[in-house]
Amino acid sequence: CVSDSFDIYRACREYWGDKLKDLIKGRIQDGKWGRLVVRPDSGDPTETVLAVVKILCEQFAEGVTTTRTGHKLLPDYIRVIQGDGVTHETIPQILDRLKAEGFAADNVVFGSGGALLQKLNRDTFKCAFKCSQIEFENGGSREVYKDPVTDPGKASKKGRLTLQRAEDFAGAAPEDE
């Protein structure tokens, strides 16, 4: 679940680790198996992954185990996935930092984003298509947007958006046409 729309750390503490904790813990019981995978998607991946794993280990302390190598491992019902900023250089950096802080590598998995293929991706030009407004059956609506605490540069537009040609508007700058 992408959790950095506003404050990844607050989401881990107050939502995953508090308000929704019992639902998350209940994902594995009575022959059912499920896992919440928390996805930070902004900021320095080494720092963000470490901070998220630390918070989740604190919030779910009663289910944290120690591996045979002495590292802390989150309960089976919760893990972390990192996709943003993942390269062949950052994966070992993230894992080394987790190890140095006493956390197991099994706490995190990595997505294969554009950086593993080439350095051009949607962040190169700050271009991504995201939900910006929801409309309710009763006729109301609400703005939807992202403004991550770990990377203000990833803030998204909010509200109803339209795509229009600059040449259709008087006074458009030549570079906008």
C-alpha cells in the first residue's frame, strides 16, 4: 500500500501501527493468510526504508522475532517494499544499513523501477498521472493529492484537471504552444 501521500511516518505510526493494527494482525488466522506490504515511495531510500522498518518494529513489537543471525524481523503479516530510487547501487546500501541497525533483510523487498533498466523514468521529467479528484454517488466530490513529507518535489496537482492546447488560448506564450 503506497503510504507516502502525506507523511509515511505518521501512516506507519497512527494508521498501520494503531488504528488498523488489529485488522492487519488478523490477516493471518483461521487458515487465512494475508500480508500488508507498506510502500514508501519518496525520499532517500536508505533513510526512508530504515525509518519505516524501525517504526513498524516498534508498533508491532509483540510480533517481532529475532532471526538466527540476531536481526529483528517483522511479523509475517507486515513487510516493506521499496521501488523508488532502487538501483544496483542502492539495494546493497539499503541492506547494509538495515543490517548495521540490527534489522533482517527479509523485512524488505525491492521493486524493479525504471532505474534498474535506464535512468529515464517518470520522475526524470516530473511526470506522472495520478488521481486528483473523486466524485461520490451523492454528487459531492473531494480533491485527492500527494504531498509526501519525505520529498516535497513529488507533490501532485489536486482537484479536477483538464488538458488543453496552449494555442487555443489568447496570450499563450510561444514556448507553451
